Amino acid sequence: MNNDSINLKVGQCAATTYTVPVGPVHPALKEPIRFSFDLDGERIVGVDIKPGFAHRGIEYMGMKRNLIQALYLSERICGICSISHPLAFTQAVENAAGIEVPPRAQYIRTIIGELERVHSHLLWAGVGAHELGFDTLLHLTWNVREKSMDLLEELTGNRVDYAIPIFSGVRRDVPAEKAHLAYEALDYYKSLLQQMIDAFLHDKSVEMRTRDVGALTYDQAIELCAVGPTARASGVKKDVRQDMPYLAYADMDIRAITPADFGTEPRGDVYDNIIVRLLEVQQSIGIIEYCLENLPSGELMSIPKVPALLAALKKASGEGIGRHEAPRGEVIHYVRLAEGVEELAVWKVKAPTYSNLMAWVPKFLGDEIADVPIIAASIDPCMCCMDRVHLADAAGNKTTRMKEELVRLSREKTRRICG
């Protein structure tokens, strides 16, 4: 995908407007994407969004490798969500191959997934503080985040790309002798949580820069199919862990966090995004504690020998879908397996940033150009996760597809795949 493949131009331009480009390389952007804002004075009246600068062809590469090799590749779709993608990928393959996952492995997957949510939300909070020009709060937040990274390293051997999920289970156990490290980390976060809430939600400077900035209404979030904290900040109670429980979540009463849990009416602004993420850190602490206290005994893998696992996967055929509530929102992996073939027949990934991309438009419109950095950061975008498709005809000419044509092409491809 290149920078001409998508052109999302929205807004009414007045006669006195002028255009200001932001990106693809800009101090306010952590990954490459290009915005073009039409301004009436300081007010944004038009938005043009052009993604596509970070396409890496991971799906194509994954379809040229066997499933174990593709699993390693799925971890590298996103460094921050480095268990979210392999979790969804392994679930999709297990669903297609009819492979069961032992209860202990399901709980361990949940523990690592929630630890990742803690570190991801704290990372986002630090980035948000930086975009506000509040670097003291950035350094405080990232210092606090280190505890979760240290624990992930203790439990998995890696601070990033944990290599925990494998088809039919997990690679590593959470031994009893390391459980105390997890409890120490959870106690640490419990003791600091109120301090973090005070620093972000009871600070007048933060409130003035985030209240009613980048607002997304409930109806807009529904209409634009927003996911994750972006949707929940608008009051939409959407969460895969709640709506379609999986792993250990099925044994718990998980509910979507909204600003109402903080005692405020949802506005869908940046302030509400902060509320949701900080309260989700608190929720994740409770989930991890439950999993540690109720960790089932038993095997880590239903097919413990890798050669036997590969043989079982090679015999499998069919299609499967894996869904996981990643820190940014729902991530979906679709796979199709062909019997007698080691490689994936089809692999498609839908990351949460793709779902939240259009939410940027109403968030930007009507706000001031000075608020662009924090509004852009409010959905916690990941360009490398999102960039997936490059459309070109046989002559190499770039094309733009509208919704109706994309639906038609998708149906045609599905019929071809299904024979």
C-alpha cells in the first residue's frame, strides 16, 4: 500500500481556508501517516487522511512458511501487541484444525495478555502526556511501566515478543516459585494506581487540554465501527472478552469499562480515553490475580511434541477465525488450511487501528490545529499493524476502491477460496 491508495477527505471548506500538511514524518507522529488539514483560522474544517507508508507484506510472507514459522512472524506484526496477534493467530489455526487447548495453557495465555494490556496502556498514557508537553508525567508513567516489562521478562524470557503461545497450548509455564514476583508487581500497581489517576484525571492542566478535545459521540462510534478504548470512551460497551468470552475470560464476569465507571457521563473525548485506559489497568490487575489464584493443574500443550503437532496441522483443512481484545481493541485473524500442505492457504489480519481509522475524522473536525498531536494519539494508532493492502491493476496503475466494489470483490474471493 502506498500513500495514494487511500484518500479520506471529509469536511466543508470555507472560502478563507488554507491547508496544512502533517506527516508522514513529523515530531507528533510515532509512525508514518500523512494528514492534510483544511483550516479556517485555527479551526479544522476538513481532514484528508493518507495511510500506507508502512506496509511490510507480512501476510504474504506468512503464506510462504510453515505454520510454526508463521507463528513467529505473527508476533512481529506489532512489538507492543506482541502477544495479541499470535493469540488471535493460534486461536484461528486451532479453530480450523480442531485442536483443543488445555485449561492451564488458557490461563497462562490470559495472564500474559493482561500484563501486555497493563504495559501498553501505561505506554499510551506516557505518549499522551508527551503530546501534551507534559514530559514529567511521561517519565513517571514509563518508569511505572517498567515493572510490567520486568515481570514479562521473568515469566517469558523476553520483554518484547514473548514467544508464549504455540498451537495446542503454551511454550512455558508460570512456576509456583515465580508467582510471588507477579504478586509483588500487582501490589506495586495497586499502590500506585490512585497516584496515576490523580496525576492524569485530577490535574487541571491535563483536563483543560483533553476535556471536549477529540470527541467521538456514541452514535458516531457505532456508525464508524470503532473498537477498544476508542469505542468504550464513547460509552459503547464493546469488548470481545465480555461479548464472546474465550481463554480464562469465560470463567470470569468481564464487563466493558466506560467513563460511567468513573462516575462521569461519556463524552468520547481524550479525557474519557484516559479514564478508560487507567481503569482497564485496574481491571487487568484483578484478572491476573484471579488467574494466578485459580491456575489449573495439567499439561501445557495438548500435543506436546512439535513433530506430532506439525503432522496434525498438515493433515488439517478448513478455515478458522481468532479474535482477541488487544489493548487497542479487537484484533481478528482469519486463516484457511489446505490438507497436505504445510503453508497457510490464506491469512488475513484485521488490526484495531484499521477499525478506528475513520473515528479520527469526527475527532479532528471542529478542533484546533494545536490539538492534532493528542487527538491523533487518542486512538493509540499502530500503522504497522494496520497497513495491509496495495491495489493496482495489471499495468501497475494505482486504484481507489469504494465500499460497494470492495464488498463485491471480497465475496468473489471467498467463493474462489471455498471452491
